[in-house]
Amino acid sequence: MNDFSPSMSKKILITGANGQLGRKIQDYIKNVRDIEFVFTDIDELDITDYQQIEEKFAKEKPNIVINCAAYTNVEQAEIDTENAYKINAEATKFLAKCAKNIKAKFIHISTDYVFDGNKNTPYTEEDIPNPISVYGKSKLEGEINAVQENPKTLIIRTSWLYSEYGKNFALSIIKASETRNQLKVVYDQIGTPTYAGDLAIAILAICNYYFDINRWHYGIYNFSNQGVASWYDFAKTLLYMSEDNIEIIPILTNEFPTKAKRPIFSVLNKNKIINTFGLEIPDWIDSCYFFFGNYIQNLINSNEKI
């Protein structure tokens, strides 16, 4: 059932506004005039507090709620399990329920880490999840909680997210190259880097689709950039763009021991989201160049302000 009238005001509330994805959404809405955006992070809304969510939603009355908030430290989640589940699973349940109570549509961002990585062909939305880390398990529980509380939840699973903001692999590689003459990066984990800006554009397109056509295609969708890469490929591309001549050494996963297990293969099939919403998704290398241009421009702007 569709319950949005084109004559109604359009309002979107976003959690996790200070994270990578939240900040990229903010970058892309500067010229949007007909939609009101409410950005929240921990200072404005504690998503682990049900009463706070209920009161905030009742006050703002958004048409769409987008949950960009998450506990994303994969390694730390193995130790800080309680908080990982509290934020990724329990809080998602609260948000989904409160969105349903005010008849708002709910978009939840999830991860390729819900899979074990044992396939050798791209994962589809119909593949059965089998997470192998606390992070992956907590995110899967969040998906399940959201759908149980709000059956019309729209879930987007993404992979290897990076941007000019926060902490991510791309920024870590660039910064490490400034002080080191050699880097070791795993080459046997295969997936696809996802530029947060491209995901932000896709999310906004889904929201506009609802506002313009009054259809809500809920369910699970995969989204990443196009193409396939290893972490080594990703690092090599970043260092090529930065013109750093440091040595980069490919290593196996078992040569770089971690607390959390990662899926060896987590390439996502994007056909469903492309066909449903008519999206055009850039190749990961093209988006990498775009990211690096923005990264350099941000550095220039920062230096000019000093």
C-alpha cells in the first residue's frame, strides 16, 4: 500500500550523519530544494534509546528514515561484542519499529559480511547468509530484526565502503604511504570497493523514486561499484594515483592474522537494484579516481583555511 501524496511535504531523517555515508549524503543534497533533511548522530539521537527515537520521530514526522549508523570496527567487535549487537542489531530493531509506527519508510544499510565468502560467483539477494565474524552476525541480526518489526524495510547490502571522511581502507593506505616505504596487503580476499558517494546517490535516487512515483519497492538489494578487486588491487590503484613509489607486497590472509574472520569472496550481484530503480553504477576504478580528486581538493581547501 502506498501512502505518500505528492502534495505532502517531503522529509528524510538520517541517522549516523557524521559517518562516511551520512557525510556523503550531505555533500550531495546541497542543491536539493524540495526535500527537507534531518541529520542526526549520537549528539542529536541515541539510537540505542527507544524512547529518544520515538520522541524524535514524533516531533520530526519524516516520510523516510535512513539508518546509516553502525558499529563498523570489525576487529574491535570481536572484543566489544555487547556494543556491536546493541548498535547493529537492537538499535536497528528500535528504528524499524518507530518508523513503522509513524508510517515512515525505512532504509537500512547492511554489509557483504553477512556472507561466509565460500562462493565463487557474485552473491545475489537470494543467497543464504552465513556470517563468520561478530560484526557480520550483528549486522545480520539487525536485518532480521528490522524485517520482523517492519516487513516493508528496504535493506541495502554494500561492501568495502570508503570515502574522503572518517576511517577507511583508502585513507589508511594513503596516509601509511606518507611515512612508510613498504606496505603488505592481502591479495586473496576478493570483493568490490564501494565509494560512499555512489551509494549516497543510489539512496537518494531510491527516495526520489518513492516521492515521484509513489511506489516503495522494499526488500533486500545489493550495491557496490562495478568490477572485482582484491585489497591488494585496491591499494595498488590508490598508490598509483598518489604517485607514491613505495613497495607494496601481496600477502595471503593467513600471513596477516586478525581477530575477525573475513569472507574470502564477497562480490555482490547488482542486477536487482539496477533493474528496479534504473541505476547506472560506475566501475570501482573510475570512482577511485573521483574519490582521489575530492581527497586532494579537500587537502587544498584545508590548507587555504590555515
